Amino acid sequence: MDKVVIGIDGGTESLRAGVFDKTGRMLGSHAHPYETQYPHPGWAEQRPEDWWTAVGAAVRGAVAAAEVTPDQVAALCLDTTCCTVVALDADGAPLRPALLWMDMRSAAQARAVAGVTGGDPALVVNQGGAGPVSAEWMLPKSLWLAQCEPATWARAATICEYQDYLNLRLTGRLCACTNNMAVRWHCDTQRGRPLSLMAKLGIPELAGKWPQEEVAPGGRVGSLTEAAAQHLGLAAGTPVAQGGADAFIGMIGLGVVAPGQMALLTGSSHLQLGVVGSELHGRGFFGTYRDAVLPGCSVIEGGQTSTGSVVHWFKRTLCPPGLSYAELDGEAAAVPPGCEGLTALDHFQGNRTPHTDPLSRGALAGLTLKHGRGHVFRALLESVAAGTAVILRAMSASGYLLPSAITLAGGAARSELWLQIHADMSGVPLRLTRECEAPMLGCAILAAVAAGWYADVPGAVQHMVHVERQVEPDPAAVAAYAVPLARYAALYPALAPLFHGDHDHDLPAGQQGQKAQAGANGGSSGPHLAAVSAERSGSGGVVSAEGVSLELGGGKEAAAEAAAGPRPAGEPAGGGGGGAAAGAAAGGVILAPSILAADFANLAAAAAAAEAAGAGWLHVDAFDGSWSACRNFTVGPPVVAALARATRLPLDVHLAVMHPGRYIDSLVKAGAAGITVHWEIAPEAEVAVLLGWIRGAGLRAGVALAPDTPLPDSLVSLAARGGVDVVLLLAVAPGWGGQAFRPAVLDKVRQLRQAAGPELRIQVDGGVNAATAAEAVAAGADVLVAGSFLFGHSKGLAAGMDELRAAVASGLAAAAQKKA
Ligand code: DX5
Ligand code: ZN
């Protein structure tokens, strides 16, 4: 009675089990479907209990189909979708449905991971640190749970994967899989777990929630418990080997385990997984995931989002019913390579690599009246193959040695024409194996090693994977594709501005495609207050001065600090840098000269003058030109560091850039006392992470609003619950000093002061002079930024400061009078 092993593939739609013999032949299999729930657009969930039901039914079905007995089963092993995240309580029971790998709810958290923690060594797998990070990954999903379901987060003893959950139920042992950890958890066998990333994200506790034990693919997780054995219809004690992520275990099933080999998994999408002998990073691909599949088997990853789905789309929507793929292939085969000048772009669902651009779209370029259906169909086939060729090119540009052959699995293998186009476009032979269920066979191989049939995985692969044939590139066709391939490569850069809406930048605000996209992605979500009226009430807009006390001298900040006792080391001064009252005008109002209006060739002198004149903070506009609403370059961290040497004034950095995460660490090092980021550049969750990071570094954390941005309810409530130290309200367009004060800002000041109470610092920036200063403080502002008024003052900066102090006192007095 020959022994067998069972490979189990927990996929997206169903779980399938297959019984394999020692040669890798499948003797029988059975699939059991489960449901996916879509509670909101972009969300996708599955019930862990359904997986458990499925594994029982599928294994029983496979054993019956293969006509084997339970005692013949030497071992089993499973792979699963990845990254499918499960939250378990202390007893191992799921606390909520699993977040399926394709669940995109954590898009904002993914941007936060990439942007906020820029520079963290763990991010090297995301295109050498250039990002982005996919919302599919473990950290964004965990951060979402922490931010959006804090109660579940608090109760969760374990955050793990589908893989780990089923292994736990089968064996009673909780362990993580090194394959999943390497490819989707930002873990690395040399750098370890991404603890500094977790800390920067404000979820250090995640380290304790991940399974503490790790088992690599092929290692022994344990053996079937009594209960599990009954559920599966197998013998208790049957060994359970570690599997991993379906596509990566599929590599094993294709025999792709040695450096120089590559697997191409095709279906509705394409995945290129290359084994590399040494670490490789760069633009246009993901990885290197060190030791991802097996020790020494490190992997780089490329991917195309829509491939088979594009071909299917063409047939389904543009061809008469009944027309077969074989007929379409026949029409396409009659067209020469390059489709007589017709080039398609396969980015129907965006591009995963090498551009990583979710906004990119499909295209047909170069149409003439001569072109027919065969041309268009062939152009689509060529575009997918070209997409793979371009990914290979990006990899080799970073030092990857092109594989001697690519082992291909999946739907593309059904078309000889398409296979040949793939080989000709990339210039690499394609290998096809006997067993098309590569992930299931990969599991069987791992189980065979655990059962002791073979000494190691490469040894098992030799016996269980069988290459059936090889498709060789045709040298003439390879040459003929040179020009079409160049045309394909030129298409994305030419069209990207169109897909990004860059062409409509000059449309009136609110009609810009890009902005609409940002909103759709969750940018400052939630209902907005209507744009505030630019009109002022009769008495100069003075309504209330709540939160601004009238005491002269120390001011509320000094009083609060005195009450709170000495400030802990490392915490920045809340107000002026020196003594209690230094730098504060009446009512504790801070005057902050803005160096944007100073002579940039003499910044040290400007800072010294501001300090001598009794400024509270020095306002430093740090713009890098990346945010289109702020069209200027100013200064960066090195200048902030130089200013920190030139003055003792707290440096308040107004960071109007698209990716603040790139600068936070260096601004902290440079000696900034506070950093203010713009609300408009990212969704609220991402801004919240930035603020946490700034505060975590011991700095004052601020949020800025451009003059056209209505005061968001969500920002008001964030401020009301103390989630931000300063709100900066711009009274001018960001970018330059010397613009006229836009009085609409005053209503925002009033609303915010009313809602947030006296503790919040409200900063008015731009167009501040003696007249507008009085109005701003009367409305409730307590930090005034003034650039050209001070540095351009005819009597000098000190005289300007005196005028502002007088204006503050009169504004406060007017407000108090009005209140009384
Ligand atoms: C505007 C800047 C302000 C500017 C203010 O983009 O954020 O700090 O320097 O300058 P004045 O006071 O000249 O408007
Ligand atoms: Zn500013």
C-alpha cells in the first residue's frame, strides 16, 4: 500500500485538496467553495470558520476521489491566500471576519506606512525604499484595525494570517510562516521583524500580537490533533508541514527554487517571481524577499494587474457570442508582429510594476482604417507580453541576470500563439510542466519532505516536478519586436499625465480630476462645513475671543507650564524659548516672524534680529515644490539646522510638501521645535500617523489648512480631542509672502476656537499686519505669523514687533469688551 501526501490550496474562491504520490502525480482532488463578503466598496472579508468547514470537506473528498485510506496519508501541507489577516482572542477564536488579501480598506494606512516611515530599512523591499506599500500587506491592515476598530485591536491577542489560523486549528500550535512574513510582513531573516516601523506607526504592541514562533515552508508545524483528525477524516498524529503564500508555494510546484530560475504565474493577472542568489533592490519590482521560499531561496517580484482579464474583456464585450479564442488566435496569427503600427497598453486596472500606478489605464495607439479585429486582439496579446518584458528589463537594470528559462503556469498556456509571443517579446524560453495545479503540488512536495521521502525540497522537486516541453524564442521574431517593444515602453510615460489629470490643472478649483481622485481615496473625508463667508460682521469681524485670556505678562502657556511643573527633558518649550513670558505678546499670543520674507543670504542675522525683538517662535516655511498648491521651493532640513545654531528661538516648521514623511526625521535632527503638515495632502488617517510621529519625537505637531480649504469637521473634532497641538490657518495662498490677508480665515478661527477650547494653538499665517493682527487675535488666534510686515518694515523689525504687540493688546481688549 503506497503512501501518499495531501496538498491543500486555500484560494480566494475555494479550498482545494489533492492527493499526490511520490512522483508528484495527482491521484484525486476535491474543492469546497466559500463566500467572500463585500461590506463596502473595496472591502473583502471571509469567515475563518468557513475555511475550517472547507478543509474538512475538501480533504475527505480528495481522499475518496483518490481511493486511498487515512493510514496511507504520510503528511499534509497547505498554502493559502496572502496577506489575509485574522484577529484572534486569547483562546484562538476569531474576533471579526478576516480581511481578505484583496481588501483595499487600508489604502490610506498603506500610504502612511510608505510615507510616514520613509527611510526605515524594512521598506527596502518596496522598490528599494521608493515605495509604495500595497494596502494588501500586513502593516497597513494592522494599522487599520488599530485606528478604526480599537476595541477589536485591544482584545486581539493574535494578529496573523489565514495560513496560521488553519495550522493552529489543525495542530494546536500557533506559529507564523516565514514565507508570508518575508513577502508581506516587512520581515527579513537578517533585519528581523520591523519593530522600528511599528513604533513609528504608533502600534509597537503589534510585535506582541504576531505569533512569536516561526516555521519555514517544509518545516514541521506539528501533527493533527484528535479533533482535527476527525474533522478531516485522517489519522490523529499525521504530520502537518508548513506551506505559505499560494503563489510562492506555486514556485516550488513549478520547480523554481534555484537562483536563475523564474516562475510566471498567469491568470486574470500575471506574476513574475524570480529566484536570486544575492540581494537585489531597485525601481520597478518588489523584493528582494530574503530566504522567502526556503533558506537561500530569495525572491524578487513583478506583477501585472490585468492580463488574462484584458483578453477576456475583448472577447466578452467586443466579439459576437460564440466566437472562440481559437478563432481569435487565428485572426491574430495572420497579423505580423507589431500589428502594423498598432500598440496597446495593458493597464486596464492600473499598473502594479514597473510603474506602480493605480491611475494608469489601458489604451490603443496608432489605429488606422486598415486595422481589423485581428490586429486589435493581437495588440492586446502583445501588450501583456510586452508588460512582462518591460518588468524583466527593470529587474535586469538593477542587476538581475535574466533567467535561462521561465516556467509558466496558468491560463496563458492554453494559447500557443500567446506563449510564443511571450517567448519572443522577452527573448527567454518558456517551460511548461506536467501538473498545472502548481501551488497544490508545491504543498505536496513540502509534505513529502516532512514525511521523510526526500532529504530536501530541491531533491523532492527532482522527483515530483516534470518539465514537459519548452517554447523557444524565434530569433527573427525577437528582432521584429524591438520596435514594437520600444513603442510599448513609450506609451505609459506619454499617457501618464492624461491619466493623472495633470492637463486640467488650470481648471477652476473643484473641477480638477486629480483632486476628485484624492477625495475619492478618502482625502479629508466626512462632511465639510460650507465654505465660510468672506464677509465680516459689522464691528470688524470681532465676535469672540474665547480662549484668549486678558492677563498680561506670563500668558496662559506660562501659567499652564508653571502649574504642570518642570517640563520633562526633550519636550519642546510650548511658548517662547527663554523665560516664562519671553516671546509672548498680550494674552500669551505668540509672534512668529516668517523667514520667508527675510533676506535668504542673511538668515542668521534675520533670526538674531527676531530673537532680539522678542519673537516667540521663528516661522520656517519648508516647501519642496512637490505639492502643486504650493508653488515654491524654500528651505530644507540643513537650513533648519543652521538656523538652530544661529538662534535659541523655537523653530516652527511649516512643512507644505506632498510627502512630509521624507523630512520628519531629518527636521527632528535639525532641531525643529514644531512641525506642521498640510491637511490637504493625505487622508485623515495618514495625517494622524504623521502627527503621532512628530509628537513621538517630542515636537509640537501641527496641521495647516490652505485658504481655500473649508474647515473640515474631522479636523475640528481631532483638535477638540487634543489630537493636534497647533492648527495653522493660512490667510494667503501658500508659497509666497506679501499677499493680501483673506478675511475668510477669521470665521475658521472663530469656529475652531469655539469647538476646540483654549488649549489648542491657533496660528494665522500670511498677510498679517497691525490691522489684521488685531482681527485675528480678536477672533481667537494666538499665534501670528508675519513675514513681509516685519522684515520689510520701514522702521525695522523691532518697530514692527512693537506695532504687532500693540495690535494684539487692542484686539484682545476689543474682544473682551464685546464679550462683556
Ligand atoms: C505663505 C507662508 C507664510 C508667509 C507669510 O506661503 O506660509 O509664512 O511667509 O508672509 P507674509 O507675512 O508676507 O504674508
Ligand atoms: Zn508658513
